[in-house]
Amino acid sequence: MQGRAFVYTGAREPFELREFPIPEVAPGAALVRLTLSNICGSDLHGWHGDTPREPPTIMGHEMTGRVERLGAGVATDSAGEPLREGDRVVYSYFYPCRRCTPCLSHDQLHCTSRRIGAGRRKSDQPPYFTGAFADYYYLRPGHYVLKTPDHLTDREVAPLNCALAQVVYGLHEAGLRAGETVVIQGAGGLGLYAAAVAREAGAVNVVVLDRIPERLSLAKRFGADHALDIDEFESPERRIEAINDLTGGGGHVVAELVGHPAALVEGIRMVRAEGRYLVIGNISARHTIEFNPAWLVHLNRRMVGVGGYQSWALRRGLELLDRTRSRYPWGEVLSHTWPLESINEAFEHADRGAAIRTGLVCAPDLAVL
Ligand SMILES: [Zn+2]
Ligand SMILES: [Zn+2]
């Protein structure tokens, strides 16, 4: 038995279709039949060659699917619910060792042997299926997996294990508290989620900045009080003034979810005195900016960088989706879906910034869209 994968072969090169043997499932592991895999902003960075990887690899880490095969000893999900073959699941794409110093200090995110199962491993050796742009995904022993509630669609849950868990964790790390004001730079998937997460955390004023009209109107439906078109201001200074006026002196928390370093120069100055600037979107090793440390010092601002999340954020995100399903249009963040076979067109399209988030349907017969 073989499964398909679309393999990364080099920066900006088309993904190549390859077939790999379906691996034996070790005790404690599980094999997932993927139904929906998304193109995350970091996949675009990766495809551009901004983050190192050695081809051939299977990229993609934002996904959902159904249990195809359970390894010996796996009878429940990570919340203790019975787990069976055929069940729909969501899961983290990294595997803490649970034995190193960070792991033993409840910091699985910084596990010294943190094994990422997506896009960094060569795909020409078992268990082959270590990324999302494929028919299968191999969940190694030590995985963190949760059963998907029946009434949530794949469209709603597929962005959970990266985008949504990322902002749940990020706003937690930024110390967001009830009654605070939040400014969000960028209304892509992460920015839209951040608006709803901030709202649910008790933010009293949520301001979102972007330039694409569809994103701005969606931001309002995700709980933003104000959605500002950045092109309506003649300079960054005017935008900073507008934020000051709307928030009474700047955001308690300002979140950078743009992915361009120039956003920092502006965003840090939208933070009020004693406030926090949360930086999530900038992951490239190549792009730098000029930065004046006085922007931090003079108003006692703090800057918080967050990449990845602790596993608890996945469960919290799932519970949030479940509880607020009728309150926010979670499923609409995935603005475009393509068949997995059209991955190259989908990447070109997503790369032009034409989508909020793009999904690749890996198994149309098994997906719950
Ligand atoms: Zn991602
Ligand atoms: Zn560890």
C-alpha cells in the first residue's frame, strides 16, 4: 500500500508528486488519513526558502483528518476520551521527549530534542509521512491528539493546530487581562482569530488594521470594534495617532500578525505605557529592520516574542471553537479550498496574498467541509 505526498524540492520550485509506502504503526503511534491541510504563512516563508529545510521534505503542519490506524496501547485521546479508527482528530505537530530539563519544567515547547513532524524531516525514510501535504500523517509516540466534536467541521478545526492555538497561547503570554484594549496588526487568519480570542478574554476595545476590504469586514464579525484600512492614512505617524485616539493612549496589548518586519517600527509605538507588544508573525531569518530601543525604554513597554505553543493551547482552542461556534464565523477564515493535486496553483494563489487562508482537500470523500 502506498500514499501520495507532494514533496518540497527547493525554494520556489513546484511541489512534486511522490508515492511512499504506508508505514507500520509503532506502539503508541497513530496514522491519520488527512482530510484537509492548510497553507500557513510560515509554509509560504518556507517555500520561499526563508526557513532552512533539506529536500525532499513534505511541508505543511496545519491539518486535520481521521484516525486510519492506532498503534498498540492507544485507546484514548490526550483528554482521556475513547479513540477509535475512523474518528476525526486534531493534534499538535511536535513531540516533546518529556525527559529533558524544559520538559520536566512543564515547558514542552522548548524541549531540547523537540521533534517537529512537519517539513523539517527528510521524507524519503520511514515513517515518510511527516508533513501535511499528503494523504497520510504519522503521529509519533508521545503525540498530543484530541477527538474533534461531531458538530465542528474540518474547515473550522483545520487551522486550530497552528493559527488558533498560536494566538490563544500568544495572547496568554502577552498577559492579556479583562478590561484591556487590544490592537491587531494584520487581519489574516491569525489576526481574525486574535480578535475573537481577545474578545472572549474580556478585551473591551479591539482594533484591527489591514488593507484588504474583505478581511476588514470579516474582522468586525470576529469581534473587532474598529477595523481600519491602513491605506486611508497618509503616514505611519497618522496611523499611530488614530490608534491613540481610539484606545485612549495606545493598546494594552498590540499584536503583530503581519509577518513583515516594517510592521514592528509602527506597532511598537501603538503600545501604551506599560503595555506589551506581541510579535508572532516575523519568523524569517533573513529580514531585519532598524529599531530604536528608546521606543521600549521611554514608556516601559515590553516586547514579547512567541513562536509555537504549549499543548494546552490546542485543547483550549478546541473548547473555544466549540463554545463560540455560533458567535464567530470560524469556518470563513478558510477563504479558498483546492484539491490537494492542485497544490502548485494553490501556493501561487496564496503567495499573491489573494486568500485569507487556503485549504487543500486531501480526501474529498472523508472530509466534513
Ligand atoms: Zn503555521
Ligand atoms: Zn524534552
